[in-house]
Amino acid sequence: MQHKHDVKGYWSATLGLLTKILIVWFLVSFGAGILFADMLNGIHLGGYPLGFWFAHQGSMYIFIALIFWYGKKMGEIDREFDVHED
């Protein structure tokens, strides 16, 4: 017996997750590294201004964290809509 999946709900949840990830990606890469760099440079992390740190190293750590967060959340969405591969 075939199970009818909620395709619109699945894609809505997936696009919602992607929207959140893209917003974080934009804020970290363009926002913290360029737009707010002067304001963040008043704070120091490891001896370096925070704006410089985000532009050169911090954004990479955030991007890697986003990859793991995306994988975890997509697994939850897949299980919620019964399209997981277990």
C-alpha cells in the first residue's frame, strides 16, 4: 500500500529551513565581515578585532556549523513527513 505524502508541507518546511540558513549565512558573511565590521572591531577575540575575525576565520566555523545543523534539521523534517531512508 502506498502512503500519500504531504508534498506541499514537506517543501514548505524545507524552504523555511533553507531561508533561515541563507539569512544566517548572509548575516555572518556579508553582515559581520563587511557591513558591521567597523562596529564589531571594537570587540577583540584572541587579540584580533571581531570584524576581522569574522571576515577571515569566524565565518568558516559558522558555515561548518550550518552544514551540521542543516543535516540534523533535514533528518527531522524527513522523519516528520515519513520520507526518511532508515
